[in-house]
Amino acid sequence: MLYQAQGLLFDLDGTLVDSVPDIANAANLMLEQLGLARADDQDLRKWVGNGAPRLVKRALTGQVDGEPEAAVFKQALPLFFDLYADHVYVDSTLYPGVIETLEYFEQEGFVMGCVTNKPFRHTASLLEDAGLARFFSSIVAGDTLTTQKPHAQPLLYAAEQLGVSAQNCIMIGDSVNDILAGQAASMPVFCLTYGYNQGLNLGAKNPDVLVDHFSDLTGLVVKAQARN
């Protein structure tokens, strides 16, 4: 099936950029500065995908649903944010085909936005350092609004900023949050299979399309004509 759209909304971590190496480094630097043992990099990779507060709690407790002491968490979270701000794109890498595919969509006349739960200061730095900022006319970060994905509002706000109706947008991400947000906003959802999904069965959440390679996106969507 070929989808028509005018606007494309992209998640960031796990969709455009493999950012785990720098996130994991910041988490371990945080643990070291708190006098705690480093976490295993593979565990940190599995723990990414549900926002920084949850990641920090997991790093502090070593458990997916762990709850650290409130005083420790209150100290740890801003420390993680500051450490990560200094290392957003050191060891992180773009996924294969990202630049070429975004250039293709740009040339085809699509308007594009980035919708992420990552704080804006990290989002802006990562997009700039990775050479992606030039593609996005809208950037909606985790602290742009009072809601985050899986709520529909960030996607609807991004569409409004792009000047495109939600019905003429497609959400492209890698997680259950992206799928649920797109469905809540009544947008088709394309879900990349290589990202940060904690081992969950993405197909069970009924995205419109599961995509193995970023470059495959070019064969799934064509530019829709503007509607009066």
C-alpha cells in the first residue's frame, strides 16, 4: 500500500540516531559521581526508550520498574541531564540511510517535524551536531508542551506548526509510544524495527507499517496534493 501525506513527523532516539552510546556514558558518569557502580552497557541499551527519569531510576536501582530513594533521584536526574548535555553526539551515530532519505523527502516537497520526549536542550544539540536540524521546520521536545508521547498533543502541535492537517501527516518512530501517539492523533504510523522497544512485539500494537530499514520509507509514501 502506498500512503499519501504532506507532512512527516519523526521520532529521534532509536529512529534517526542510535544515541544509546552517549546516553549510557552519561548515565555511568552520573553513577560514578554518586559513588555507585557502573551499569552494564547492554542493560542501559534495554532501559532506554521511556524517558530520562525512568532511565535514571533504572540505572540507580538496576531494575526496570525500580524506585530509588527520592533524595538520591532528586540529585541524580539533574546530574544526568548536565552530563548528557556535554556528550550528546560523541559516540552516537546516524542509522544507515537517514540523511539520504530525508534529503529525498525534502526534494519531494514534504514538510518535516521531529517529535521526541527528549528535553529540548538535548534535542536541539543532537539535531545540530548530527546534521539533521536543517530538515525540520518543527521540533517538539519533551518539555515543549505539558504532555508527551503517547499523548496525541505533541503530534497535533507539530502538524499545526508545519501548516498541515493531522490527517495529512504520518508518524515515523520506533516504539510503542510512537504507535500510540500516532493512533491517538489519527495518523498512519510507520514503525522502525531496529530501535529502542524493550523487546516488545511492536506488531501487536498495530502500526500501519513495520519498516526494517530507514531507506525503505521512500517506497511507502508519496506527496499528497494540497487540499482546499
